[in-house]
Amino acid sequence: MKRSPLLTLLSSLGIAAVMILTAALVTWIGCTALGSFEAWQQTFESVRPYLRWWRALLYGTVFTLWWHLLRRYQHRPQNRLRVKRIGVLGLVLLTVVELTRL
């Protein structure tokens, strides 16, 4: 059964909204706990090297899972093509996100 494009769009928008609200909530909790936004920002800057390692670990894990899916669908050309497309889209999005951080 195929999903309607409208349902897919609404689902994607809902996920994006939840992610933005979660980021806002984490920021609000951090500012409240530390007293000001400047203190929150300074604390965030002090843990930047650890976050870099965490991102590298996250990207490595996502790549490993994608590679596992690619091998799993080795004998199903249609599904393998879909997994490849998702991988290319993910790589493009990752590149855009990392380039905007420069």
C-alpha cells in the first residue's frame, strides 16, 4: 500500500516541528539552569571538541547502518536502488549541514 504524498509531507513537517521544538526546549532548559543565554553559549563552546567527536561517531554509525542495508538488499534491485538514493540524499544533506557550519 502506497502512502499519499500529502501524508508524507505532513509527516515530514511534523517531524521537523518536533525537532525544532526539542531544540528550543533544550536551549530554554540550559538558559534557565545556567542563568543566562551568554552562560549557556559559553558552556556550549567549552564542550565543542567533545561534540565534534560525537558527530563523527554518529556519522560513522549512520554510514555503517546504510552499508548494512545496502548489503541486505543485494538481491533486490528495486530496494537496493532506493537505499542508494537515500544514501546519496543523506550525503548531500550532511555536506550542506557541515558546510553551513564553517
